[in-house]
Amino acid sequence: MIKGTIYIVSSPSGCGKTTIIRNFLKKHKNFYFSISHTTRPKRQKEENGKDYFFVSKEEFENMINNNQFLEWAIVHNEYYGTSKEMVLNKVENGIDVILDIDVQGAQKIKKNPDLKNYDIVSIFIFPPSYKELKKRILKRGQDTEESIKIRLKNAYIELKNYNLYDYIIVNEILNKAIYDFETIINANSLKKSKQEYKLKKILNSWEGR
Ligand code: 5GP
């Protein structure tokens, strides 16, 4: 069985990452979108178990101690982490997984020795400018003034790490960004390592002739 790919998708908040991923998943049902655990408060429209698993600091720290995370990080002063069990189970069964994680998490995944033999593709989503990002975060109306300030400051720090990623999408026009996202994933699925099973089957059809 060919293992699934781990797609890491990062961007500062407000760059359209969630919208791009959701649009992609609507069309491509055979992907698994990893739901992270976090200690940050639930936003109004969010659901536990759908957007995140919202847990207490104590629960999160217990999970760290029990080695239940593939990676975890502190983002905007809150814990965020990717559960090991779910992701590895899917990938081992040939299912491609999408991780929406920050730059620290992306680095941890890439450096994780347990993941050395996995196909990992990282995608970074850029906003078109500072002004546009601020406008988008304000329009979203989900964050306090203090949290907006922190997010914009952290955005710049995150954006400067684009070199750590394989692919960059500048989200200026949403439909184009969604198309770019699909293009990256389609191209990766055509890698010979992802098609070995199929290719062997084709070659086998020559046998006995
Ligand atoms: P938000 O609070 O806006 O949903 O997410 C804030 C940031 O946390 C985003 O950059 C998001 O990618 C990141 N994030 C979400 N889940 C995880 C995770 O499991 N691990 C890491 N390292 N970052 C995460």
C-alpha cells in the first residue's frame, strides 16, 4: 500500500487558508483534514470536534506527557497540537492528510524522525499586503483588539519563514488561490512514488505474453 501524503498548510490567520482548504475538501472527499487540539477559547461559530477539539490547559499538558502529539506549539499564547494517532492511522492506510498548522509545527513535522519515510509537502499561503491582511482580519470581526495586534505582529514573523516551505500561494484572488492549491496537490499525486502500485499493475499486464 502506498502511504498517503501529509500536506502541511500554513499562513498567518486571515490569509484565507481555511477558506481555501474547505473549498478544496468540498470537491475532494477522499482527503482527511486533521482536527487539532487547542486551549484557545472557542469562537462564536465554531464547534467542538469540527473546528478544533477545545481542551483545558491541563488536558493538553497531559496529552503532551503521554506523547499523543505528532507536533504541538504555543501560538498566540495558546497551545495547539496535532494528534498522532489519527494522522498516522490515515496516512498508513493510504489516505492523504491535510494539516493546518503554524510555522513551528511545520518545522517539527519535517524534523520528526518518525516521519522520515513519509511524503510531506508544505504549502504556505501569503496575503497580498499588510493593508489587505489587516482589512480581512477586521472584517472577520472574531478577534479582540488586543488579539488583532498580536496576530498582525506575528504575521510578519511567520511570513519571513516562507523559505521553509515547498510551495507558496499568494492569495490575492480567492478562486485563483484555490486553483493553485489544487494544482499543487494534483501535481504531487502524479509523482512516480505515488503511482508505483498502478504502474506495476500496468507492467504486470505484459507478463505471460
Ligand atoms: P486560529 O486560532 O486562528 O484557529 O489558529 C491560529 C494558528 O494556529 C494558525 O496559524 C493555525 O495554523 C495554527 N494551528 C492550528 N492548529 C495547529 C496545530 O495543531 N499545531 C500547530 N503547530 N499550529 C496549529
